[in-house]
Amino acid sequence: MTSRVLVTGGAGFVGSHAVAALLARGDEVCVFDNLSTGHRDAVLPGARLVEGDLADHAAIDAVLAGGRWDAVLHFASLSLVGESMREPMLYLRTNVGNGLHLIDRCIHHGVGRFVLSSTAALFGNAPPGPIDEAAAIEPGSPYGESKAALERALLWADRIHGLKSAVLRYFNAAGADPEGRLGEDHRPESHLIPLVIDAALGRRGAVQVFGTDYDTPDGTCIRDYIHVSDLADAHVRALARLDHGSVTYNLGNSTGHSVREVIAAVERVGGRPVPHHLAPRRAGDPATLVAASVRIARETGWQPRFAALDEIVRTAWAWRAAHPHGYAA
């Protein structure tokens, strides 16, 4: 049966790929986005775009009042860890305030299912091994704190109002739509893989490697990179799982790669050197973040289709090479 789904932040990187997955299964999709970091051209044909801001309470209320909604997927938030360390109140006020209001209005309008785009930034002091859903929540940044607050709010929304929710804690979203329709286009770009690709393509200067004295094999930070299309698939599966109750899933490939390994992968895939230089550590960066994604695999059958780092880099390279100005024509 076709579902009617509202996607906040659906013109952004992960949100647009989730919209693509929803459209592929025949859902009716409405994207609500202020286009501050998203892109109009990232909303695929077949989805309806409503340009609006979650801080505009009347605007989101009007959308939710426009008929039956089977689910809301919430991607819209500020998401830069470094910026949150400089502007903590901005992140807490925006992400928590807007998120709480959205949850409240979903309850008011009878929405039964809610999916939260959460983060591995919840685990600021995690041990180096794969992190499962039972790991202690100790955010290392106000960004992570804002997502932790919304996770707690959803717990109470379920207990008191019956709003079923899926909390999906991404590790490092990367790659691009294998069909070439969608990709990563942040302004400014802050994610490692597109920065390294752009350096190899000569579109930017040398990449900074923040910290080379971590307790890791090569001294640089290790992260678990997960293909954005695999994340989108996880959203579709998590929605179906909500028929059995609320869930929380950590999402990654359960394999970590260092900054130096990412640079080497881009050089292999692109056949070009990556100019880079070493820089001091950044505040809020843990040495290692790797997911244990056993639970979602067991409960939904989810498995990454693009698990190898070179596969992830290859799709990202293809999109950035074909779109030198991102979504701008």
C-alpha cells in the first residue's frame, strides 16, 4: 500500500537519497526544506517540495494539517560538529527547539511513525571497538547533545502518546547515488571524502589532516564510512519495522578507515595525487568511531550494498567529476 510521507530536510544530502528510496517503492513524498543547505534540484521528480522553515510553526502546522500522514522523516538540522563547539546555544536552540515542536505537532495531527536522523556524535568518549546501541551516551559536542535530547523526547512521545519512532544513528554518510542523480554538495563542504576528491581534482587547496598523534595505527582519526544509498535503504526498512514498536539502530559498515586511508583510496580511484598537509587536532574529535550494526541486520535484513571504501569513493568521485559546481548549473 502506498504511504504518504513527509521528509523534513529532504533536499539535503542524506534526505534526498531517502526520498529517492521512498519514491522507488511507490510512496507519495512531500519534502519540507528551507533550502539553506539543501538544493531544489536534489528533490527528484515525483516528490513535492514545500519551501519552509521548521522555526515557522505555522508553516509546518499547515503542512501536517493537509491530510493523513503515515510517517515523518526528520533530517532538517544544523550538523557541523566544529561549528557547534563555537556556537553551542545556536545548535541547542535550533535543533532541539525545532525538533521538539515537530514531534509535538506530529502527535497533535495523529502521525503514527517518526524517523529521526541521529548521529554517532552521541558517543564522544566511546571505546575503540565497534559501538552498539547499548553504549553510553556521552556527547562530545553540542551537536551530539542536541540529537541526544531528541532521542529522549521520542522515548516519552512513545510512552505517553504512542508515537512509534526509529532513531537511526549514522556514522559517516558518504558516496553518491549510483545512478548519478544525486550527490554531496555542502556550502562550504566539510566532509572528508568530497574535500579529498576536490583536492585531487584541483578544485581546492591541500586538505588538512587534523591530528596525527591519535592512538590509531597511523595516528589519524578512524571513522566508519557508510554509503548514503545504504542509509536510505535503512530508513525504508526501519519504517516497516515500526509496526513492531520503536527501534534504535547504529548504522555503519562496522569497519573503520583512517584519514590517511581515505586519501589513499581517493588516489587509487581517481588516479591522481591528493595534496595534503598536517594540522593540529580539532576540539570534539574522538580517535575512533566505528558502528556495530548487528541489530538492524538481525531485525530488518539490512546489509550494506556498497561496503568497500573504494566503492563509496568511486560513486562520490563520479558525481563530483560530473558536477563541478554541485547542483548549480
